[in-house]
Amino acid sequence: MKIWPSFLAALALVLLAWAGVGLFHWQTLFGVVIPYLAFLTFVAGFIRRVVLWGRSAVPFRIPTTCGQQKTLPWIKQDKLENPSSPWQVLGRMCLEVFLFRSLFRNIRTEKRGAALGFGSAKWLWLGGLVFHWSMLIILLRHLRLFLNPVPAPIRGLEALDSFLQIGAPLLYITDLTIVFALTYLFLRRVVVPSVRYISQPADYFPLLLLLAAALSGILMRWFFRVDIRAVKELTMGLVTFHPLPPGQLSIGVIFYIHIFLVSCLFAYFPWSKLMHAGGVFLSPTRNMSNNSRAVRHVNPWNYPVKTHAYAEYEEQFREKMRKAGLPLETE
């Protein structure tokens, strides 16, 4: 039952764009006003979340570790699992951001007879990796609509993504991989009982919104063709802050459905779990070095307290300790 609110919300967004443009001809609202508002909401919300996270105090060294810490010279340190320097932290962060290293190490726990068993769980890592890389490439490809002339790296990336061309229009590999990855991530939350139990509408809605945006783009490219030149004129007008009246451009309704879904995704991004894209860089469990043995870290929240060192304790109770036979450091 947790799926239906998210499914109906995504469906309502599609119907809203279809009715707004197809029935009421609000091309300016869905093609200019809403994209501008969504982008401003995305930028303002993203900056706000990052500033709030950046201002949060981290009084202790709390990096997640699962390897040997830097200690005696003859003990080998695990520099990626237990970094002690900024360069080691950078290496760990690169593996985390680009290859999802901690997710790759994830294991599945299940009951096997009377005992617990542990096994590999790489499908989640693979689905997440494929989705994120596909999304990144698709975003970079779309820059061709906002730049004139199109930079050579963007053209090269587009050519590489479509090297399995079958006829025309171009068949982009990432169009297929992102749909398969999102479908797997969605079905995993529906089919696996343990994952379904902890899933909430906030987990389903981003997946359905992303899937709807991807499918609308594929439909626009293969089945409901639009004038790409008119789309380029509209997008260039948006980025130069001289938007053309969309009603004068011959662009189909499917384009406005697609851009409205993407706008909703941008506006929803800073307030959702999707914000982990920025939060991973500010996570103290990942971006801190574990050098507690080399550097003393003092909690800035500690209020001044009167300390009682052991030397003072021994001086105070010296005679009683001697009579009790307790060892004394100083005589």
C-alpha cells in the first residue's frame, strides 16, 4: 500500500502537464516559468542544505573504519579503510563517489537452518552504480541543448554513448541502462520482503519520478517525435534569459511532459533523500582521517571542569595506599 501514493503522485504530474499544455495551451507556464522556478528552488535548497551540514559541529573523529589503523612502524596500515592523512582520505572518497566501494563490500545476512549465513550482495551495488553513471552521462549529454557551439568533449561523449547505433535516431546505451537500473531498484523494494517492510513513500516516489522522466524522454525520441531545432531554440533562450514564447514553437506535448517531470525532480531534489549526492562529501564517517592516536582531539562542546590527575590523587592518598600495599609511582 505504500507504493500507491507515490505512483498516483507521479501519474498526477504526468496528467497535469498533459492537460496544461494539450488542453489549456499553457506552454509558457510549463516551458519557461516552471523550469526557472525549479532551477532556483534546486540551487537555493542545495546551498541551504550544504550550509547547514557544513555548520554542524563534529566534536569527535568518527570515520567508519574496518582495517588496521596507523600504529607501530612494523604493523601494516590499511590506508583506504583507515586513512590517517588527507591524501588517503581523498583516495577513499574517490573510490566511494565513483565506485561505491562501501556498497560493494555490503553482504547479505540470512537464516540458513539454525544458523545465520552471510553471502555476497552485489546486485544492489551494480544497480546503483549503473543508474548513477547512466544519469551522469545523460546529464552531460543534455548540455548540447544549452551550449552553442557544443564542446568537443560533449560530442565525443554522445558518440561514445551511441556507438551501437541501429538506424536513426541514435540509440543511446544509457537510455536503456538507466531504465533497467531504475526498474531493478524499484522491483527490489517491492519484491524483497525485508526491503519492502522498511520502504516508505519517500523511497518509492524518487524512483518513479526518475523512471517517468526517463521513459518520457525515450518516448519523445522514438515514438512521439519533436522538432529538435525548436527545442534547441527554447533551451538556448532559457539559458540566455531571453526565452522565446513557446507557443510560437512547434513542440509536441510530450516535450512539456518531459521537461515538467525534470523540473519537478530538480525542485524535489534538495528536500529528499536524493540529496545524498551532496551529503556524501560532508559525511564525517567518510571525509575524516583517523589519526586519534597521533593527535589529541578536544570536544569543543566541553565546558571547563576541574581535573584531578593521577599524580594529585596519589599525593592525596599516599599514606593510605602505602598501608594497603598498593604500588606507588613516586615515593
